[in-house]
Amino acid sequence: MIEETAVLEAVNLGKRYRRTWGLQECTLTIPKGRVAALVGPNGSGKSTLLRMAAGLQEPSAGTLRVLGKSPSPGADDLRERVGYLDQDRPLYKSFRVAEMLRFGEMNNPTWNMDVAKNHLALLDIPLRSRVSNLSGGQQAQVALTLCLAKQPELLLLDEPAAALDPVAREDLLRLLMRQVADSESSVVLSTHALSDVAAICDYVVVLAHARVVLSNDTEYIVETHRILSIVGDGDLALPPGITVIHEQRSARGRSLLVRVELPFNDDRWRVDRPTLEEIVMAYLRKGSPHRDGRDVDETESGAR
Amino acid sequence: MSQRPSLTFRLDPQSGLAPYRQLVDQVRHAVRTGLLRDGDQLPSVRDVVTQITINPNTVHRAYRELEHQGIAEGRAGLGTFITLHLSVAPDATEHGTFEQALHDLVINARRAGIDEETIRELMRTALRQNGNVRS
């Protein structure tokens, strides 16, 4: 099959920190042109994956290719083509915004000063302000602007909107989406906000316990999951081709979030469409890893 | 060139419908109600991502789907425009009749003391029971 080129391709990728694995048996392919979300609890391996993709950490196992190349601290070519934004949003606090921009320009051959200035003007951030005098939201916007002005083909953003108030968060995400619209950059970002994922991401990778438990196009994910519920008849078996991701039982009945491979036609069950958030939550609650690191799961129909 | 219509998209994260489908439905609705007419230009992808927080790919996807359905047409370098062929022209009368009937039903239900949540639930059930007919 001829696939679109991948911006990130991992095969059995692993990262070991002394005794524990920060990421394990991670196999996934993120196609070009997507806005992909990495979601999962703290410590599930999101930052580890991003740092390895940025060439800041070496894998302990498996292979990783970013824009078709192996990332490493010495990969100069990738350094220009990939923009990485750390969770801590490193900025020189005593610099003025204009000085940060000049610093970025000096260090990045692909720098586009117009992009940087336009973004900041849209956000009403004055160039003469000192970074230390900006609000947390504005600092996050400046940090992202520096990353965007490099005009990278791939943006790796570690919780770019964390700890921002709702307005600053919206502004930041729109800034990012404008860039995607203008330059067709691919994005891989980690986040805890599932509502953001539903709005802006067209690819989702769910991580739990250092493993990938779900990875696919959001549209495909949404189309292949359903909530089945039934009153009474607690032991009614499910038809084949249905994988239970999460089940809730009560004295009165059952409610299951399932993956359906085939059209489901059984009048005894009430069928609803779950939101992306509900699906992701179900995988996170379940959290049980799959052997090939792609899709979950090993539970066969009804047997839980 | 015709003026730009005042179409404002919104996304409902609770709908369970893919975001691109929500945009498609909103354009179709705007066409049915006459807010959008033949020759009107849809907002540019850049305008939409400035207006609401949405992935530009989703907007492209929605516009392609509208083109596929024969409701819109992409013109190179200009944008996407509503093109109403007779086959997809909205039946305004039928739409209006349905809306009126629904309106009456809701009034009757309220008089009978049926609360809003129950009305929604019954509506959902009715839609579900009549198959997965997609617009």
C-alpha cells in the first residue's frame, strides 16, 4: 500500500530510565500534514516520545524515524526542519520580546521574522515588553511564536497550552491552527485537555503505562466506537466483531463502550455514538496495553 | 463577486458527530434556511480557523464533502462557493412544514407536562429507530 509519507515512525521504540521504562514497545506511524495529539496520564511516556523525536534523548530499544531520518543531537538537517517546544517553555526572562526574536533569527537559518511579528501583533504582545513582565499565557504565546517562526515542517509541542486560562488557551491554539493553515506544518502535541483534542486534532495517540493503547485518525476512531446499553438481561451475549473497551454494570443493566468492526444491528441494544472524549477516557481507564502497541485489545466480545 | 455571507460555524463537542460533518450540516442548514444562496462564498479556511478553534484540515475536508454533494464548488485561487443545482435545491416548503409540525409537537408535549430532557430523549429514539439515514 502506498502510504502518505510519515512525519514520525516508531517501531518497537523503547526508552529505559534505570529500572523503569519511560516508553515501551511503541509502534506507531503519524502521517504527514496531521495535527496529532498524544494523550495519557503523567508518566505515560508522552514527553519521552517527544524528546526522542526531537533528538534530545536516545532510544534504548527499537527504531524511530522523524521526517524519514533518525533523530540525534547531531542531525543538523532535522534541527532546522523540526521545532520542539519544551513543557517548561524556555525563555530568557530578562530579555525583551524583540531581543528573543533577534536571538531566534541568529540561531535559525529558516527564521521568518514577518511570521513572528504578525503573530505577536495579533496577540497584542508588544515587542518592547520584557519577558518577565508578561503573563504566563503571553509567555507561552511567545515561546510558541519562536517555535513557529522557524517555519519547521514538524512541530513537536509538549503541553503547549498547559496552565493557561481558557482565553489564552484558545488564542494559542488558534495561533497554531493559523500556522498549520498557512504553512501546512505537521504537528505532534501532548495534552491533558481532551476537549482541545476533539477540536483541533485529526490523529490521536493514547498512551497508558508507557505503552500505546490506541493510535489512529480521529475520524476512524469516532466511526468505529459505539456505546451499547441495555436494561436488564445482564448476560446477553454480544454478536461477534465487537470488542469491549469499557463496561459499566448496574443492578438494572449494562452500558458498554465498544469497538465495532461491522455495522451493528441488534434491536435489543440501544446504540449511541460516543464523543471522542468518551472513547479516549474508556481507553485510559482500561489502560491495558496491546501486544503490538497499536490498537487495543484482547478482550473478546462480551467476555469480561 | 457576491458578498460574503454571515455564516458562523460552531462545534458541539457533545454531538458525537465528526467535526467535519458538523460543518457540512451547518452549511446544508444555512442553505435550506436561505442564509446561504447560490453563488455565495464560504468563509476561507484561514477565516474559519481564526473564527473558531478548529483544524484547517477539517475545514478542507468539509468543503470537499460539500463539493462532492454538489452544494459547493471550489474555484482555484478564489475560494469555495455555493452552487445550487436543481437536484439539491432545498424544498423550503417541506422544510417549513416540518418545522411547524415539530413546533406544535413541542408545545403539546409541554402542555402534557413532558420535560425537555424527555422530549430530547424521545426525539433521539425516533431518529434512531428510523435507521441511520444520513442527510
